[in-house]
Amino acid sequence: MNEFQIIERYFMRQRVRRGDVRVGIGDDAAVLRPPPGRELAVTTDVLVKGVHFPEDVAPAALGHKALAVNLSDLAAVGAAPAWATLALTLETVDAAWLEALCGGFFKLAEAFDVALVGGDTTRGPLSIAVGLTGVLDPAGGLMRGGARVGDRVYVSGTLGDAALGLRAVQGQLTAGPSDQAFFLERLHAPTPRVALGRALVGLASAAIDVSDGLAADLGHLCTASSVGARIDIASLPLSAAYQRCLGAVGREPALTFGDDYELCFTVPPERDAEVARLAARLALPLACIGTIVPGDIQWLYNDQAFAVHDPGYRHFR
Ligand code: ADP
Ligand code: MG
């Protein structure tokens, strides 16, 4: 197959149809019709073999994750995802592999009504780059820089499951088979918190997605907001499976490893009750882990300082 046959066979066969796509795959550029007067949010994430995924990664998981990480970025700004591009660099053409990659990608795209509108297909070291554009609410979006002293700090879902998934892949984790399966699912098929991000517009003062680890990502939020935070490590939300491993792994993985794709956000204290109602409506736990304060981030465990060693993943040091 040459790249034109690949494009036609795999990428033009999506089920999502959006009325705002005037020209999709097949021309030199896609032509889109955003709602009049609305702002767009644009993001790109690249996954590279050997950095973000191993050589023998399951292609369906790769297709899912490449889109999921971008959906998570749009969730963190509160945008409604709409249009994606996919730049794929392949070493060889393997029909079954491409079929599975598209299966993972399009299943998630359908779940969020995202249309694939273009991309590029080239030969080289395996990598997958997705670009995603979404539409912001007329009320605006969620930025990193809006946190104020006194705001409560929240985290959605649970943290550290993907970290334990990676340990399981590396054979460094002893856990029961169903816990292992849960950690691997969290690592390979994260659930982007799009509905939460949309609902936080007008409620949260700041937000970020946890892709590099809470310590690093809360650090970015605090830096952008020129504030610090007091965080209670004991209140980090941990899954039941994580808690069963807690004795062996401690709380550090839940703080310093990314890939959970949960949202970390801040809310003025008088609006706490709205967060609780939102958690119930979305059936998604939203845990308060601390408070925004002036100065730096203080990590506390039972009121004692807790040293956070790992600053999060860095591509360049
Ligand atoms: P050009 O040379 O004009 O950039 P290409 O041959 O790269 O065009 O691509 C042809 C069409 O197929 C374009 O509309 C492009 O956006 C789309 N396309 C190419 N690769 C992909 C892909 N991996 N996923 C989705 N669309 C793709
Ligand atoms: Mg091209």
C-alpha cells in the first residue's frame, strides 16, 4: 500500500459526521465552520516510540491514547472538542496494525463526536501526532493563571494508577490479576475528563490536566497564578487497587508520575457545595486536597513536611 491507499482505506472511513466540516480529508487543507463569534482552543501532542510508548505497544491502545491526551488538554481549558488532525510516521505498513490503531482512535473520536479532518502520513521512526481543536463556551475557558489565595485545590478521579500500570508492564509490581488489569487500563486507555472541564467553566478559577504528575502540574498552575498551595498528601485520591499496593509503593507515585489525565483545579471556598453536586452529577469523585496560599507549594503529611523528590518527567534536562 502507498500512503494514498492507506489514507483512503483507513483514515477516510470514520463514522463521525459534523455539519461544521465543509471540507475534510482529501483536499490540501480542511475547511471548517466554527460557530460565529466563538473562540477556538487548539492543542497538539506527539507520542514517540521509546519515549511515550514501547516498541511492542498494542496499536489500539496507541490510537486511543494519542487522541485521549489531546482531549485531556481541551478538557483542561473547558473546550468542546470538534476537529482532529493525525500525523503518522510509520516504519512499515502493516494492515492489521493500522486497522487496530484506527479502531482505538475512532472509537474514542466517536465517543466525543470528534471528526478527523486531515493529517499526514510519512515514513520514519514510529510516532503519532494528533492536533485537536475545540470550541470554547461563550463564558470563556479555564486557564492555569486564575487561582487565588484561599481557593480550594481539587483533583478528579484517582492518581497514581497509571504509574502502577507502568510498573506492572516493567514487572516491578506485585498485585492481584484484576488490580493489574485495572492499572494497565488506566495507563493505556485513560479517560479524558471532557464533561468535567466543560462543567468547570464559570466555577473553577484555574485548571490543568495531570499529565506530568501532580507535583509538576500543580507547580505549573501555581507558577502561572503567582501563588503557592498547602497540600495534604493523606487526602490524595487513591483507587482501591492502589490502596492495596500502598504498603509496597507509598504515595510518591501518585504525586510524581503523570499519565493519569485527571484534572487538577481550584475553586473559591464559598463554592465548595457546587463541586460536591457536580461530582454527584458526573458520578466522578472530586477530592479536595488542599488550599491555595501565598508563597510556595507545601506538601504535608499529617502536618509534617513531605519531601517530593521527582520534579516530573522532562524531555530535556
Ligand atoms: P498534501 O501532499 O497536499 O499535504 P497528503 O498527500 O499529505 O496531501 O494528504 C492527502 C489528504 O489526506 C489531505 O487531506 C490530508 O489532510 C489527508 N491525510 C493524510 N494523512 C492523513 C492521516 N494520517 N490522517 C488523516 N488524514 C490524512
Ligand atoms: Mg501532506
